[in-house]
Amino acid sequence: MEKKAFVTKDMVEDIVKKYPTPFHIYDEKGIRENAKALKEAFSWNKGYKEFFAVKATPNPFLINILHEYGCGTDCSSYTELMLSDAMGLKGDDIMFSSNDTPAEEFVYAAKLGATINLDDFTHIDFLEKTIGYIPETISCRYNPGGYFEIANSIMDNPGDAKYGFTKEQLFEGFKVLKEKGAKNFGIHAFLASNTVTNDYYPELARQLFELAVKLEKETGADIKFINLSGGIGIPYRPDQEPNDIKVIGEGVHKAFDEILVPAGMGDVAIYTELGRFMMGPYGHLVTKVLHEKHTHKEYIGVDACAANLMRPAMYGAYHHITVLGKENAPLDHTYDVTGSLCENNDKFAIDRQLPKIDIGDYIVIHDTGAHGFAMGYNYNGRLWSSELLLKEDGSVQLIRRAQEPKDYFATFDCFPIYEKLK
Ligand SMILES: *Cc1c(COP(=O)(O)O)cnc(C)c1O
């Protein structure tokens, strides 16, 4: 699929008058259309709900847009719970899917009435000791081990993942939880990440539905929801076919009708905790070319760096690049596009075919709407960029200002650097 930027050179030249590069910008129209399509794809399921994985894009303005389509939040830390709390989300709108969980996070999640999704068998005791009871509604995360395969091709490696209960622990766990007073049960599993295929969710659903039928039969636990979690991916590369959420929804529906309905479990709610799929394609990192360097290779130095987008440095991830104003120019140059960190992995692209780039050009790095800004860090004292929202009416709203030195130095109460220099 051809990758087109949702901003043009003219738009960016206008935006930078107020908000200098680098910045992440999000496309409200795209976010809305996608959220609507997801909702429709699962409308066959009465209790369906998406809990947006906050870690992907922890910005209340963006999460509020999703909330209009019935989405809640999936939190995994104290501050993500705080964000949900501050947005006025409560109880049924919050899923707490954490692991290696500190006690105070369980306390906060319980106080908010969030649905707690336990990552481990030992957390049953830990939770009970910490908050003094077992909530009536409780979920457990499942990890079958081995490889997750579709049609004999390996999608991911749950056997090497730190998350979840084994199958035996899940059966035992449900019995223990029931004895301790739990009434409404959920199952959760996240077995493959960034899947660019319409088959992942239906296959996962099939496995979880079969498990749910056995669990209800053997433990007597009343299973109210099955959480398919995250993992629906996006086409970072132009040669990848995007997932079709309608086809995915129909695939899960088919498995539901074949397995749960005949078992008398047709009232089970389907939950999802998508992050990447909800936001990924609807964010761009916009950056300006500062330098060109001709040594053993051709380098283009931009004003963003891995502190603004870590995925290429961390995973060697591909992010497509558009040079604004040169969308139709021939890709007849080979560049490494770099940031300024004193780390040679600070490259947004390596040996990439691009049009001839000039100093002052604006570059769009695609698909930064999820796990983009959120993974930002402050190495080399590099500061986080601003976040902007391109609204449906074409206007631009600042939804998080850029970090300033005073923010970077804020935790030096013991040596207030910023105050000394004022
Ligand atoms: C990261 C995460 C998600 C979201 O994953 P995506 O790949 O962004 O869809 C959902 N649930 C849990 C528990 C996660 O850790």
C-alpha cells in the first residue's frame, strides 16, 4: 500500500511558525474512522469493549477521542491509573493488566474499581493480602507456552515470555479464586505482537474459547469476558497489506458461534486492549533537516533523534519516510537519516532510497502514533518534543508542550540547576 503523509509541506510550514520541529502530530480524522470501524466490526457482541493500551500513547486528548467510541483504558502502572482517574474513568472503563505488580498499584486499581487482570498464580495471595479481599470480578492472564503458530508458521514465542499463568495454574487459580469469593471471571492472553494478518485474533479467540468452555465445566467459574488483548499490527512497510478489522471481527464471530454459543456461553463479552492498531498509523514525527554529511556514507542529520522515537534504535524497526514537497520525486539517493545522540544506532533509516534531500527540508517519519512519543527518553539530555493534534477542521491543537530544560532538571531538588541559572 502506498504510504501517504497526512500533512503537506505547506501545512508544516504553517505549523512551525507556532510549534517548532520536531513534533509528533496526530490525525483526528484517521483516529475516529478507525475507532468507528473497530466498534462496528465487533458490534455483533453485546458486551464488546476496547480498553486502549495507555502505554502506547498516554495522552488524555487522544484517549478522550477514543472514549467517544466507547473505549476504556488498559493500564499497567500507577501513573497510567492516575491518567485514567484524572480523565474521570472509573470501574468498568479501566482494565488493569500489569505484571510484576507493586502492592500500591493493586490498591489504587481496586480503589478505582478497575478490573484486575492477574499476571501470575502467586498474585492471587499477594492481591488478597494487599487489598484485604478478592474482588468479585477478576481476570487471569494465560500463557500456553510453546510457539504461537498459524498454518504452521510461527508468529511469536509465548514460551519465552514472562507473562501469564500456565494452563494448570489457570485451572487451579480459578478454583482458588472462586473459593475466595470471586464471581465474575475473565481470561486474557496476548500471544503475538504486531501481527499483520487477519488470522491472529480469530485463531487466538478459538484457543481461548475452547479453554473457556473447559474452565467453566471443570471449575464452575462463571466466565463473563474473554480479553483478546493487543497484537493487531499495522503495515509499517509499504509492501505490507493492512489488516481488515471487519474480516477480523467476522473471524472472531465465527469462532464464537462455533464454540461458545453451543456451550451455552453466548453471553460472554469480548474485550480488546489494542494500542498500536488504534493510534499507530495516525501519528507522524515531523523533523527538519539540519545537516548533510558526506563521508564513508551519505548522512542526513535531522532535529529529531531516538529520544523522540526509539523503535528504530531499539528494534531496528522500519519506519517509512516522506520528504515533504518531494512526494513525487525519484528515489535516486541512498541515505542514512540520523539524529544527534552519541550512539551510532540513532538512525531513523539506514541505506534508504529517498529523493535528493536538502538542508531545511521537512521529513515525515510515519506510523509513530503508538509506542512512539511514549517510549521517549532523555539520553544525552535530549528533550521530548511537543504533541499536536490535527483536528478534523484542519486546525492544529497543542496537546502536550515540548519538554524544557526546567522539566529535565526538575528532580534535582538537592541541586536545583535550573534555579541557579535563572
Ligand atoms: C502492550 C500491551 C497491549 C497493546 O499492545 P499493541 O501491540 O499496542 O496492540 C495490550 N495489552 C497489554 C497487556 C500490553 O502489554
